[in-house]
Amino acid sequence: MANDINMVVLVGRLTRDPEMRYTNSGTALCKFSLAVNRRKRSGDNNWTEEVSFFDVLLWGRQAETLNNYLTKGKQVAVNGELRQNRWEQDGQKRSRIEVVANNVQLLGSPSQGGGAGKSVQQNNPSHAQQTESNYTQKPQKNEYAPGPEGFDDDIPF
């Protein structure tokens, strides 16, 4: 069906340092695992944390570039699609769902080893890496906007 959609967005932390490999044709492949926490209500006022783990595949130039920045515990945002990998082992059919990343953005503050706002997009090599300065500028304060304590008295209605 042409109207099907396969898209996933995850924000989580790497559970281990990534594995970098190359295919026989020389294409780079970076594999890492992502832990994503979710708050879940249990009872009236009790909340518990539930963790889900996802295997992520990063291909090509993006894999080579980000491999230098990805480390255990680093927070990242991943935009990609789900792929089901199928194989047979010892006569039994097996499968695994993996996330094939199209875009990975490094999150966190510069004091956490840098990388705040750095991202690499898989399908657009001309915008392969954005500089950190694009994301660290503070927004300009609007002098005329009312503050949180109330509204400006000169409103005509």
C-alpha cells in the first residue's frame, strides 16, 4: 500500500559505546543501543520508570562522522524508520526490529562533552553537520511583551 507510514522518533541515552564496521563494499555501519525511559502511572499517585531498549543502525558518512561523538550515556534524538531483520538459526525462524536512522542529533550541554545541537542528516550531504553556534544563541527578549505578572495596561480592548 502506498499510504503506509513507517516513521519513529526517539530520544534516549546510549547504553554502550557504538560499534563501527564496514561492509565488503566499504560502506560504514555504526550500531548502537538506545535506552528510552517512560513514566508510567501505577496506582493513584505513584509513578514508576519503565525502560525500553532499541537497536539503532546508522549508515554511510553519517556513521563515520557521528561515531566520534557517540559514547555510552550520551543523549541523542533519532529520527528514522523501523526495519524487521529476519534470519534462520538452528532451524528456527528469528526476527528483530531495528531502527534505521535518517537523522541523529546529539543532545546535552557543552559541559557534557560538547555536541549540543549537532546533527547529521542521512539524505542531505550538503547540510551534513550543523555548527553548535546555531543552537547555543540565546533568544532576544521582546521589550514590549507583557511579563508573567500581568498584562500591559495600554491594551485597547
